[in-house]
Amino acid sequence: MAEENIPVLIESIKCYSVKDHIDDCSYYYSPSKQYCSHSNVLSLFCLPCNLDFVHGSVTAFNGTNLTITCDDRYEPEQTYIQCFENGTVFYEDVCTSKYSYPLNITDISGARSRIDIMVKGEWGTICYDGFDSNDATVICKMFGLNYRSFARYWYGSGIIFIDNLKCNGSESHINECNYTVFNSCTRRYVAGVFCTDNPLNISGIRLVNGIGLSDGRVEILINDTWGTICSSSFGSYEANAICSILGYTGYTAYYTNANTYGEGTGPIFVNELDCPYQAIDFNNCTYVVDSLCSHYSDVAVVCTNTPFNITDIRLVNGTGPYDGRVELLTEDVWGAVCSRYIGQEEASTLCHMMNQR
């Protein structure tokens, strides 16, 4: 404890190198006016040897025996140094980083969300800076899954283990990629992925509860069991792909609930179906198998051929053979024609077909 009855002679000292005397440094003093309280006066612990340690601080000493507490994320928690009178030093241990490249990753989670990896019993994340589809592809491989997309998440709190992850996509584990440990994550976002399961053995596809073969609820056959497709993320590309797989040239409509064609009764095999526009089978698509959907969200499509294979035409419910509702026969099914956009040319064409029968 500082003596309260002695003045604080020096306010600050600046030595640009080690000197033999304080007069070889610059310092400021003001005996008449005190800028420093006695609670802040300097104390020193001088040793007969030169210490060389990093990533830790002296937290206790007994004579020339010192206790070093290692910084956070360094191990061991504490180590000890003994300083001898002859100037030699004995280090029981040094503070070493708990995490270095390559990390000992013992667990990973987040195949469809933020990526969390476990290193030495602690969960942490991967910085989003520079993260791309190649990195996501490798991470999905670690789950035994296929890559679909990646995203960013606000990281909040916790350890960001990896920064500047650089994979080319061919690796099977991120430890085969380049990355830095505990760098600066400048965007304050961490990486997430969306992985999909390996393709199912889909052996058949059909449309049910429709008025013909080209419309209805989509069902796929797996291991002799028919099941449905959930509508989550379903869109025009997927509808077009399903119709292409069935041999049609395209689709005219798709439905993402069971109001039109009813609910299925078998398993819901596929969710998050994602197909390229020109897909010709399900192996060109990605999807999720473990669906949380209900059958209310069963997908249905209406497929079309351009042109239709129209084999007959008739007018029904009219006053005679020359008027009535237009019906066309295709695939052994009679169907009507919507009046929207029908003009003189279209009406004349249909009447001309009647005369050609």
C-alpha cells in the first residue's frame, strides 16, 4: 500500500529502449500539483532472470516462483515458472493454443441450418466471409448428404472457430481445405447450409384422382409403396420436370394443396423438391426425405402435350347438331374448352373440325 504522506513525484515515464537510469528516459513530474492518486502508484516485481512467456499473465508469486494463468482458449489453465539466482529459468509448461489448424472436429450439426462444429468439447461456428457453394458442398459431404444451398446467419455470441474457409468442392472434410483459426469475422455473420439426402430408389410415378392420365395428385413408387410429394418450395420447374418424366411436353397448372385432387394415404416421401427446368428424371433433382408435411400439402399437376392427341370433337347439350358445348376427345377422355381468349378465328377452326369428321 502506498504511503499517503509522500508525494507522487512522476506522472509518466517514456523509455524508448532499456536504459541504465531513469534520467536516460523522458518523464513528467509536478511536485506542486498531483495528477495521480496514491491508489495508482507503481509497484514492481524484479527478478534475477529474464522471463519469456506469452498468452498468459502472472497471477501469483512466492519469492522467485511464479504462477502463470493462461489466456482464454489457451491451455493449460495454469502453469508455473521458477526463476533461479544464476539467471536461469525453469518452465513447467507454456501456454499453448487449444485450437490450431487443422482443428480436431469431433462433431458437426446443422445440415439444414447454421453450421455448428465441436472442438475439444466446445461448440462453435464458421464465419460467412468468403463462404461459397464449394465450402457448403464439402460440409454436406461430412453429413453424408448432397449440397443444395447455403445461407448466412447472425452469429450472436459464441466461438467462431473457422474463418476464410477455402474448399474446391472435391474434399470429403473441411480439414482437407484451407482455413484460418480465430481470425476476424468482419461481417458478423456465420455460415449455414441446406443439404439433401441421397436420391431415393424411385421406380414409378403416376397422377391419381384426375379426369384422365395427364392430371392429378403426384405419387411416386418406392419399394413397392406409393407415396406423395410435399408442396414446400414446389414451383413451375418442378411441375415441368414431373410432366417431362411422365412423357408430356409441359404443364398447364400445379396445385400445392389437396383441395383439388384430394389427400394421399401413403407416406410422404419427398419434400423440398428442387429440379432444373429440363430435368428428365428425379436423379436430376434434389430433395429432402424426412418430411414434416401433412397430406394436405400433397402436390398435384396438370400436364399437357403440344399439340394434344385430339382424336374427335363434338357439340353437346345444344338444340341440334350445329350448336352446343364443345368437347374434345384425347386419350379416351372427353373434355371441354375454356372460352377465355376464344375469338372468331378460333370458333371457325373448331367448326371446321366438325365438318372434317
